Amino acid sequence: MKLITQLLTLSLIFCFSLSTQAVPVSTSSAPVQEEAYMNDMSLNDLTQISREDIEAQLGRKLTIGERVSLAVMKRKAKKAAKKAGRDFEETKTDGLAIAALVLGILGFFTFLVCSILAVIFGSIAKRRIEENPELKGYGMAQAGYVLGIIALALAALGLIIILLLLATGVLIF
């Protein structure tokens, strides 16, 4: 809990001062190990800290409010780092993964074109993400791939039903 209060304090400091130096946090009741961990935090460290790291230190899951505060704090730290001209590692999402997800969703509203492209882009994106560990978006690529296959299957099923209705004479054009 003390780590969370320290992180919230840091987010308030960044909101008001946007400091680019290491931010000391005074916690008189915190253990020495935790205090040393927080005193050495810089903007780059704040942009790299993950929710899982914080949860591991706390020994519990973060609440929704704490997750929102962490996201706001990270956004402010990244903005301050950019303003100071510092480089920080930003994760890069594969563009084909995003395209696969969007086309997979659009595939339900169009007949075949978007679904076929979603399957193609999804498979290419998954392969590229597996080969390059710096790229993110495997879940989006997988979702686009699966949505494309489902949309293709539904389109094929719809075509079969229409052909059966035409063959039986129920549907006449």
C-alpha cells in the first residue's frame, strides 16, 4: 500500500512540476528497501515500470482506481520525458495486427474482401511478431485472424443457404 501511495504522490508531483530529475520520495514509515527503490526512480524508470512489477511488490492485485492512477502517471512521465528531450523505450505495435483486427470486424459487414484480408494480414502479423520480440500486438493479430475466419465461414454458410433456397424453388430471383 505504501508503494501505491508513493506512486500516487509521484503522479501528483509530475502533474504539477513535470520535473526531469530523479524524484526523491520521503517515506519515514516505509522499509529501507522500498524507500531506496523509490528514491532512485527517474522518468525513464517510471515509463518502464509495469503493473505486474508493482503487484509483485505489493503482493496483491491493483484496484481499478490504482490502475487508472498508474496509467495517468505513466502518461505524464512520458510527456515530461519527451518535453525534456529524453529517449524512452516505447513499445511498437505491428500495423498489420491493427489492420487485421479492423478488417476482421469489418468482415462481418462486407461480403468477402475484408475477411480474406483479415486472415492474410493476421497470419503475416503473427509471424512478424514471433520473429521480432520488440513488436507487440499478437493478440490483435490473432483476433483479426479468427474474426476473418469466422466471417468467411458465415459468408460460406450464407451462400450455401441461398443456393439451397434457390435449388428448392423457395427463393426466386
